[in-house]
Amino acid sequence: MRTWSILLVVSLFLLLLIEGIAWLLVGSAPLDVRYQCAANAPADHFRIFSYGGSTVYGTPVPEYGFMAQIDAATRTVAPEKYTVCNMGEGGRDSTGVMLDIEKTIQYHPDLIIVLSGHNEFLQPVFDSTFARRWRERTARLATIRLFNKLMEKIAWRLNRPAVQQSMPETLLVHDRNGTDFHARLARYKSNVESMVLAAQDAGIPMLFGTLASNLDEWAPVFKKIPVGEGGVRNEQSVTRMLDLIEAHQFDAARTIFDGIPWEPAEAQAPIVKYLEAQFLPKQSKDQQSSRREAFLAVRDADPIPWRALTLFNQDMRNAVEGKVDVTLVDVEELLGNAADDGAPGFDLITDNCHPAPIANTLIARALLNAAAAYTGKSLPWSEQDASSYLSSLPSELRLEYLLRNGVYVMKVPFFNYPASRRYLEEARTNWPSDWRSWANLASIELLVGDPAQGKALLRHALSLQPDQQLYMSHQHTPYLKDAMQARGLRFEVILAEKPEDEHPNGV
């Protein structure tokens, strides 16, 4: 026993010594960059803190986001009186948002804005609040930060970008009847209630926003999913129907649909229900309402639920009901009303859940109108105001918007190549000297299109950017490596076999 006690004391002493040395090397734990605005906000300003995931952050381009537009509105009216601090972060779920509020409420904001709910199923393993707190606290240890810095330097010296992951053979779906699924539902409800309670205990007004989704033009995940879990036997036929629907050839799609002998398990798959919803009439308001309800049911049954569930939006509505200084901004209803047929599509939502610039303008205006009750002054944000703000931004942001959307919708679990093509083609047309649009279009052609066209596109990309290491980045070209391996191709082979009559633009 005495020996173990001595070993324990010595071990603790060594750990403290190592932590002390690391602290001297890297300094004290820096304040999270997302919290610096909150910590430095002038006390005489009206301080607005926002929390959430990538929707609040402003994905795909923060400058287009509704919080950036709110910031622009406050600067237009009275820059010396307002401070807007956006603490949204991509992938942040409600547990992370709750922790962010706990860490920054000490800076006494005058108004809190929260939109959270798209990321509750993002992580593959259930992550308790206790585990999250422990992980985030240990990440601030000087020893851990020093280790991370060393790894970054090693990676930089080796000049190796993050190597892309392989395309999975099958996807894991969430069991709606499983313990983990129901635990996540309960955790979200508890987190929402805790956020409201934290704001009320601190005497801080709160705006709580529901979450909208792409309903009309975003199919549930069905590729690489087994039949019986949301998949279908013939993915090519479904893809063909989706292409026809996108081209507004509904009769042709319906003919294919009616000719398929769906198995009982397939007939209940969300993708089949999505196709059925596409064929519903939408001439009258009642028909539009029924069609929208069908799309909502499909969203709620998506095998990989990366869109906020109806239950989550209802949890938000219930949490604010009857509360003083807690206001609900129903973003889901707002964008539903803005959609031509009541079901938002790509005109309002860029992918599965991130608002397009015009939708961000609508959200910003709704939040500013609700905030007027607490700011004591109206903060107008008209379409003209938003248009002037957006046109003042650098034109290159539009390129980043297109590229990031194009890459995002292509990746696991979506594999939405038609949407990716649209974004990337626009980027290639307007910014032909940027290699990324060419390389990602090459990936799509090699995977599901014309291999000769794919090689031509890739050759042109290499003429613009010859550094082949960049093409292995999961960030820039997520599936180029998989596509080349599937076709048995190497860069040197592609460059060596250039046809004599190939168009100089690679198309």
C-alpha cells in the first residue's frame, strides 16, 4: 500500500511537472476565438450573442448568413451602440450550444439568439453532456495543446494535406426504436429547457428560432443503405426519377415509378414516400398543405436525420410557451410561407438545411423585428438594405459559396451529384481559372458519368494547379481519389494520354 501511494504521488508530481513545462512553452489557455467578441464587448453597447451550429455560423459563407446581416443592420443604424457576437460553429449540437451559453453568459449579453437542432445525430456515438464537458476541458490543458501543435508542425513539414476518407460501402442508419435515438430526443428537449432556464435565471431576454429544412428538393438518404432500413434495390431507377423530377418531367417519372414492383419493405422507405409526395397535386392551398405534411413526414423518417425533426421544433415551441422575455421566431413557418408551394426547395435552402442568402435576409428581418421589443429601437432591414449589403461584398465570396455547396452536397451521406453539378458548373463558367470546380466535376464524371469527360476535366484542372497533393484533400476534392481508384487511373497516366484533338478548356 505504501509503495502504491508513493507511485501515485510521484506520478501526480510528474504530470504536474509536464503540464507546467507545457504551460511555459505554449502559455496559458487562450480564450476560444468564438468567445473573444463576447469577452471584449463594450459594456455600454447593446450586446447580442447568438448560439447554434452551422446555420447560425453562416455556412457556406458566413458573410451571407443572417447573423452577418443582423450585424450589418446594427452598424447601419448605430454602430456605436450595438455589438453582435456570433458564436455559432459548424457541427455544434444542442449540448455544445448549452455549454457555450454556460461559458459566456458571464459576459452579460443584453439579448440571446438561439437556433439549434440540425446536428443532434451528427456524431455516430451517443455523447453525454458529462463526457463533452470533460473532453472540452481537457482540450484546454497545455500538454494537450502542445501535443496538437507538434502534430501540426510535423504534418506541415511533411507537406501532407488531410488525406480524404474512402467512400463507404454502406451507411449506418439510426434505429428509430433504439435506446440511443430516444436518448438523443430526450437530451435535446432537456437542453432546450436548460437554455431557456439559464437565460431567465440571468435575466437575459432570449429569441428562440425554429429550424427550416429543404423539403421539396432534397430527397432523404437512400444510397448505400440496405433494403428494409430505408434503401431500395435499384438505386439507378430512383436516381433517374429524381433527375426527371428536377427537370419537371413528372409524368415520365411517374411512369417509371408505377412500373417498379416495389417490395413491401421498399414501399415504406422514405425515398419512395418522397417520390409519392412529388406526384401529389399542389394547385390549391389545401393540396399544398397536404403535400407539405407528406414531405415533413419524409424528413422525420430520413434514415440519416441531418435535418431538424418536427419534434425538435415542437420542443422549442413548448419551451418558450408562457415564458417571460422568451420569444419564439418561427423560422420553419416563415420559410414555408415564403416558398411558392409551401415546401422550401433550393431557392431558399442551399442543401439539406442551410439557408440561401435570400432566406437569411428573411430570417434576419424576423429576428430584428422580434429584437425591437428589447433594443428599444426598430432596426429595419429591407430587401434593398440586404441587397446593398450583399452587393458590397467581394465577388469572390460567390465563388466560395458555389464551391462549398458543390462539395458539401456531394459528400457522405448525400451523394447528391445533380445538385453538386449545378453549383460547380456555375463556378466553372464564371471563374474558369479556379481548378477546384474542374477537379470536382471530374470526380462526378469518373464516378457516375463519362470517364473520358472526367479525364479531360481533370487534365484541365492539373493545367491550372499542378500540385497533385492538393487533389488528395478531403476539403477540396472529397472523392477524386475514390473515383480515380475506381477507374484504375493515376495522374501520370491521365496526363500522358491527352488526345490530340481535345478542347483547350478540357471539355
